[in-house]
Amino acid sequence: MKDEYKEFYKSNEEDMDSKSDAKVILFLIIVAVIAMTYWVAAQ
């Protein structure tokens, strides 16, 4: 699976940056969902 994405990135560094960006975005989405759930439950 790693080799499938090599064509999209010019270097391994860009690939790693993309993965870390995806992890940060996923974390933010999870935090937002938890916050909205808490806010709705507290109403």
C-alpha cells in the first residue's frame, strides 16, 4: 500500500508531511465531535 502513493509525492518528506497533516485533521474532527456532543447534551 505504501508504494501506491509514491507517484503523488515528490519526496518521502512530503509523504510524511501529508500523513502528519491527516492525523492532525482527524484529531481536530474527533475533538469537534466530542465538543458538539457535550454541548448538545448539556442543553
